[in-house]
Amino acid sequence: MEFTLYLDESGDHGLEKIDPGFPVFTLCGIMFSNPGYRQMRDCLNSVKQHFWGEKEVILHSRDIRKCNKEFAVLLDLEVKRQFYEKLNHCIKNGSYRIIAAVIEKNKHAQTYGRIADNPYEIALSFIIERSIFLLDDVKADSKTINIVIEKRGRKEDQQLASHFEKIKARGTGFVSRERIQHYDVKIEFRDKKENINGLQVSDLIAYPISNHVMHPERANPAFDLIADKFYFKDGKRYGLKKFP
């Protein structure tokens, strides 16, 4: 049984200049089986086809919120209502699991100072660990997982690929290298322009997760929509962790 984990981020992972208005970095993983992904892809493509007459539109959280570019059509409030209704239907009824890590950057820098580990690497390690736990619970004779990450830049991608190879070679504090290698975990970097619906779902979901962690007391309908999509184990939400 094949699974794909799509990763995208909200906020930036830099620690030198921390935006006081958005002091977190969120890495959001969306785990699909092949049939679950086809269902989501077809649902999102139908939304794109309905509003733009084509499926090449790339859903981007910030552009949607700001009604930028293609999403200027959402300035019409009735169109906006219909769009969110159809999009929310896809997100709510899709078959997937969320595994996300949120780094509170100020606390992270204050706790570890100049020796602070790269927030992206911390988040990736956590998500890989929990993905292995999730696959352990899936009843199938053979299971593999491919991790798809949106490209950011040659240097950044090389650093992340190097960190991933270290995880494969050494394991983590919670998952041995043998368990990771058992699932034949692979990683690939893809460009946003390739219009990969899995990455778009991850992008759409990462932002409400960030808001939930920053402002847990505020109403957050977008987070409520996905609250039961996180990976749960023994009644506990294993698919969301805040660091430190």
C-alpha cells in the first residue's frame, strides 16, 4: 500500500529576525493513500473548473485570503461564499491525516540560543516519526511512503535533503533507522508551479494551524473544520506538536 506525505509551511523558519505578528513556523504534513489522493485531486479540480473553467489554477492560502491574482473573483461576496462552501466540502470530506509541527520561534531561540537547531529540521524529524507511527497502525502487507516537499531554493533544499539522509542513516530518538528503512521512505522536491494538489492542501491547512497555536482562544472555523483530521492514537492527538 503506497502513501504520500505532502509538506508545506506557514511562516519562515529563520531565527534572526522574528516577525512579532507571526512568531511561529509551521510545517504541515498531509498523508494520503493513493485512493484518498485521487479523491481529493478530483474534488479540488472540480472546484477549479467550476470557478475558472480550468484545473490549472494553483490554490495558495495567502492569495485566497487577500483575493489576489486569480482569486480577485472572490471580491464578489456571493462568489466567495460559494467558493468556500465547495472548498470546505473537499477539505472536510477528504480521506487524509494531518501531522504538523509548530515552532514558537521566540521561545526556541531563548531556550537554545545560538546553538538552536534549524526549526525546519526539528519539524521534519517529528513529522517523519509520527508518520512511521501512523503506518505501524495501518493493516497492510506492504507499506511505502514518499515525502513530497515544495521547493524553496537550491541551498535550502540541499540542507534538508542532507538532514533527511541523516535521519534515514541514524534514525531519531523515537524511531530507529531500521523502522524508517522498512517503509522505504523517500523524499522529493517539487515546484509550486507544477500544480500538485497535495501541496496545495498542505498550504491551505498550515495557516489555520498556525493561528490555532498563536491564538487558541480565538474563533477559528478553518481549524475546526480539520480538527478531526489529525493523526490520533489512543485518544490523543499525535498529529500536532508545539515546540519547544
